[in-house]
Amino acid sequence: MFYWNAFWTLHSSRQMSFNGAMPIQISEIAAYCGLCGFDDPIIRHDLMTMVMAMDAEWLDLETERQKAVSKINHLKGQRGR
């Protein structure tokens, strides 16, 4: 639950681009560790590794979701012709 909570807290700090969501920045994870008082390098590394892995999965799912929405919108546009 610890990593899950950290991921969703950090999720709100992600930047957006014209192409969609960007990965959570390592600097944001480091800042989160500092705010939570995590000084142990092993804990910091584990948190960084887990959050980055969760983020990669979330980004993959978000990309697939965006493709599906785009396809649906395209099909809706074709029906209107």
C-alpha cells in the first residue's frame, strides 16, 4: 500500500504535453522522499524503482486508452457523413 499511495500522490505532479502524459520525474520522487523523511538510500531506491515501474505501466495503459478514444471518435465522425 505504501508504494501505491506514493504513486498516486506523485501522479498528480506529472507534466502533460501535446502528446499526453509525461513520466513522473525522478526529481519529484526525490522531493517526495525528502518530504516524507526517507533518508535511507535503500528505501529511496526501492521507492524510485517501484514508482517508475508503476508509472511505466500506467503510461502504457493511458496510451492504449487514448488510442481507443481516438478510434471511437474517428468512427463517430465517419457515421456523421
